[in-house]
Amino acid sequence: MYSANLTSLVTHFWDEEAKSFPLKLEDEIIQSALVTAGGEIRSELLKKHYESL
């Protein structure tokens, strides 16, 4: 099941022309799945956890 979900995610966002997986940070699905980007924590849940330490 995990592999099917991962395949669907990659297939949905894969740019066939550029042969790449661009991170469109404004996309709701990417925002929910992304943990870090550009050296910062993007996950709100993890941000709250590390801020409380």
C-alpha cells in the first residue's frame, strides 16, 4: 500500500518534459508531505515540537 501511495505521489508531480520532481511549495499536497526544505523545518507539527524543547 505504501509503495502504491508513493508511486501515485511521484507520478502526480513528475514533470515529464524536465524529467524532474519539482517542489511546488504552494501546493497543498506538497505542504502536507514535506518535512524540510531549504534548511528549514516545513512541518508545523515538527516546528511546534522543536520549539518546545
